[in-house]
Amino acid sequence: MRNSLIVMVKLPRPGRVKTRLAPALGTTGAAWWYRHQCAALLRRLEDPRWDLILAVAPDAEGMTARAWPAHLSRMPQGPGDLGQRMRRLLRIAPAGKVLLVGSDIPALGRAQVARAFAALGAADAVIGPARDGGYWGVGLKRRQAVTPRLFDGVRWSGPHARADTLAGMRGLRVALVDMLDDVDEPADLAAVPRSDRARR
């Protein structure tokens, strides 16, 4: 069975993506940053060791949009809050190990993805933590680990997201891998060393 790397992406439209960057960059600048961040990330993450799949939003437009490479497989994120969408994506992923990641992590590259998949050799689940208490990725060895209440009650976009997610994984062997930061606020972008923005 192949490993599947699923990247959650949004159509890079002004006012629809990275809105918390808008006070510093403007809505157009925030969308421009996100579009180029996604393009660079996807180039870094393509690798023969796994299948790279895009989970797109909005659903219908995202499936045909030219914003991302046409050769990459796509699936719609579907309706619901972040937890509901993540649970659905993990449940419908191809059989085998699956890693679900965000698209706003400048330091994410092949090495971190490879370590996450390797961790799933002994663990049932893997989390890539972020310093703000959240996480940049979550993975499972088997789809059967996706329970109906996985990600329920998670306080997203705050310091408790990782702890809440771990609480919902009781009974699973969970491994933590590389600490990476996503970009939500202008200060987050300024804090990313230039060398980290293209780390592999």
C-alpha cells in the first residue's frame, strides 16, 4: 500500500485566505503570499515515496481551478468545520498510511514528511507540533483509527488545539515529530528565518 500525503489548500482569492495577514499585507498581498507559499510547498513535497493529493476548497471550484498543478490528484474538503473536514479526509483517504498537512508551513519539506511516515511504523498516529500549541500535520497508520468523534471539541486556532486533539486519541499510540510553525499573523511570517522557507 502506498503512503498518501494530503495537503489542505484553499483557492487563493483576496479576502478569502490568510485574512489575519491582511492588516499588514492587504487582502491582495495576503492572497499573493498564500498562492506562492502553496506553489513552493507543493514543489518541495512531491516525492516518489508517497502520493501527493490536494484537498481543495471551495469544493466545486477547487476541483477545476488552475491555481495548483494539474497533474496532482484532488479531492474536495467537503462541508463542516475544520475538524469535520479533517476527519472526512482521513476516513476517505486511500488505504495505507496517511498524513494530512496544512499549506501555510514555510519550513515543511520532504524530510519532515518522511519522518512522520516513518513514525507511523510503530505508532498508530502521528502529530507534527507547532510552538503555538497547534500542529502542522496529523497522520494515521490505518483508516480504522478514524472514530466518529475524532477532532470533536478541539479548540482550533488557539493554544489548546494539540492537547484537545491528543485527548481525542486516547487508546492510540501517538508519536510527535518535528516542531514547525505555520503562518497566521504578520509576526509569524517575520519570525520565519529565510533559510527555513525552503528547507527540504
